[in-house]
Amino acid sequence: MKYYVKTFGCQMNEHDSQILAGILDNYTDEVMEVGSEKNELTEDIWQADIIVVNTCCIRESAETKILGYLGSLKKYKTANPNVILVVCGCMAQESGAKERIKKRAPHIDIIFGTFNLPKLQDYIREYRHYRQFIYDVTETPGLEKAVLPVHQDIQAFKGKVNIIYGCNNFCAYCIVPYVRGRERSRSIAHILDEVKAIAAAGGKEVMLLGQNVNSYGKDFSDGGCHHFATLLEEVSKVEGIERIRYMSAHPKDFYVELIDTIAALPKVCKHFHLPLQSGCNQTLKDMNRGYTTEQYWHILEAIRKKIPESSITTDMIVGFPGESESDFQETLAFVDNCAFDDAYTFLYSPRTGTAAAKREDQLPEEIKNQRLQQLLEIQNKHSLANNQKLVGKEQLVLVEGKSKNNQSVWTGRTDTNKIVNIPAAIGEIDYTGMFMPVKITTAKTWYLTGEFIR
Ligand code: SAH
Ligand code: SF4
Ligand code: F3S
């Protein structure tokens, strides 16, 4: 049997898809006599017997795109009525999703939510036997205790590991706590097993995943807040792993001692992604973010003082309900001061069920768009200026492969997560997965260019 997996959304979803693929690699169904067949991931959707769509609902635009995609799957079912169409992930878990999906894509066979990843085999087996639509968004406990197979990435030099599921923060705009449930940390032993497996398969970089990695272990019996630091120390001991990244860290829990831990661990990348969302205290309060701009600034200063070579990136939302022109001006001024290396900027999107969606002071789209442009202008200036500081310097780059757009260019990342493009060296060694010293020659807003140092 062949299966195809399409993923929308964040790195967590990408990793969940690797697990879904891992489960399908191991799928057996003796009654249907496919148990002996080897199940295989295919890149060609027309070849697939099972199509899995792992969805996101963080913004309305994501949902619109996904609903369109689900509608378009009809042609595969028409061509092959035996194909099984599966929808899972955050959008599947949302209330009312079943109706919305069925209305737009009645051909979908199985819809299941974020708590039920381990049951994918059962659903498929059941569907093959009864040929009846399956819908399951039960909040089944125990996901964090499950040991699930992970499909080996083609980019085997990099791997991802979930360390904590869910979120307790309920930022006023955000749907994640509703579709991913409360925080549940995985055991250090399970995490280390997965990191070691990545290293054993040739992995050099690991990304530790969670909606708020700083909350890692707060749900353990001692309730301590040191567990994330301990985890970084333990993962650092895994031989073969040279770079450790994590995503996302919440500024409200980013205490200064953690910066010391990171500074002392050479394998932990000196890249801090700290979503700011707004640079205005009133808006931050309305967003329920749990910190002020002063507290955020304190962390920023501490990072830059203790680790001057670090890069700092952020997420920003413009047009949150009630954000006045002067609130927004405060945000612009604060972002200008922060001088981030990069920012992911979003137009506020109301999500049904969240606190902010109920507010009556929603802003018109054209104001949101104008603000986004203003914010981008300031941020782009800093992205470029920060990148320019690296021109002439040497950076250690983990080469990820040839550039997608240009086969005569290698591309990789610095420890600080900056993209470096390197015109391909003649002689054709495959540098993929290798750490290479690179001299930076030019800087653009979004990437650097360099040459291998011989
Ligand atoms: N847990 C992560 C965020 C995950 S969502 C964290 O707190 O850092 C990624 C980003 O999407 C958020 O940081 C936020 O900037 C954006 N986002 C979330 N909900 C949104 C909404 N309703 N509208 C617009 N952007 C949103
Ligand atoms: Fe959403 Fe806030 Fe949780 Fe991040 S911390 S997932 S933005 S509720
Ligand atoms: Fe990620 Fe989207 Fe869910 S951003 S957590 S896949 S809503």
C-alpha cells in the first residue's frame, strides 16, 4: 500500500506528520491480507491508497486554503473509489469542523483530532472493514506517554522531538489551547530515546518542540520550573548531536538563569525566538500575554549582554481588537528599539471560541494591512542591518542541500538560524548534512551569501 501525507501548519504538525507516516509504515491488516505488504510513503498523490491531510486552524486564511484543498481531493476518490481520505490535526479538532469539512468535502472518510494520533491504524482498519465515515475528536488522555514510531526524514541530519503537548496560556487571540488541550510533558527518558535514535541515524541537529517549551516539566510531581534547563543539559550529552534548537519559548517564562544555562551549553543554538506579539502594554494585557514591554526588554538585554553573538527573532500580530493608532505607534517604536534579526508578522485573525473574537472593537482589514506594511518596513531595515554585520565574518554552516530554486547553490543555516547560500563548489562533493566553515560575502534582508573556506 502507498500513502501520501500533506501537512499544513507549524513544526509541531510537521513532526506529527512524521509520526502519522511512522504509524502507516507499520500498518498491518491481516483480515485484508495486506499485513505482509510493506507500506510506503509516496510523493505522488495519484499513486496513494491512503491520503492523510494534517491540518492547521491558527488563522482563517489557513482554514480557507485547507478547505479548498480538501474539496480538490474528490478527483482522487473518483479515479480510485478505494482510496481512503483522512483529515486530522488542529482544524479537525475544532468545534464545528466536522460540518464545515463535510459540507465542502463530503468525500472525506475519516476525521480525527489531535489527541488520537496513536489510533490512526485502528481507524484505517475499521474503515476498510465497514466503509463507514469515522469521526473521533475524543480528548483521549495519555498521548504524552505514548511511544510512537517516527518516519525517518529524508533530511536525516535533522530531527524533531516533541517535549510537551498542549498549552495553558490562553492568549486571547489563540485557538491552540482549544485544539491541543492542556500542557502535558513527555518523560525525559522518552525524549532522550528519540534524540539518541536521531543521532544513531546520522542526525546532527535536533529541534525540541512545544507550544511553550519553558513550561516543560511543570506538570511533573515536583512542579519545578527547572526541567527545561535540565532537559537541555541532558540532550547536550547525546553524542553525535551538535546543535539543539527549541520552539517556541514564551517570554513570560523566560527567566534569566535559563540564559546562563544556554550560554554554558555549546550545543544549544544561540538563537532566541521570543514571540513579542505587540510592543504596547495595553495590547499585551488585552492579549493576556502575561508580560510587559519592560519585562521583555529586560530579557532582551540579558541575552545580548551574556551572549552578544546571539540572534533574536519574534512573532508579531497587528490589528488586535481595540489596538488604537497610538498603541500601534508604541509597537513600532518598541520593535525599532528591539532591532530583531527577523520577525514573523501576522494580521490578527478572529478565531471562533477565543476571547478576542468576541470583542466588538474589531479593526477593518485595510487598517490591519497598512499596519503590517509599516511594521515590515521597520523590521526589514533591522533584518538587513543585522545580516550586514556578518559580512566578512566566518560562520559554521550546517549544509541542508542544494537550493530549491537553484541547483548550483548550496544552502544551509548558521547556529543563529540564518540562511546562508553558497554557490556550489566544482568537484561535486555532496555537502548535505556537513558542517562547513563559510566566509560571508554579502547580506540581504532574508539571507546571507558566502563561500566555503578551504
Ligand atoms: N506557542 C507559540 C505560538 C504558536 S502560533 C507561542 O506562543 O509563541 C504562532 C504564531 O501565530 C503566534 O506567535 C502568533 O503570532 C500567531 N497567531 C496565533 N493566533 C493568531 C491569530 N488569531 N491571528 C493572527 N496570528 C495569530
Ligand atoms: Fe497560543 Fe499563546 Fe499558547 Fe502560544 S502561548 S500557543 S500564542 S495560547
Ligand atoms: Fe500548529 Fe496550526 Fe495547530 S500553527 S498547533 S498546526 S493550529
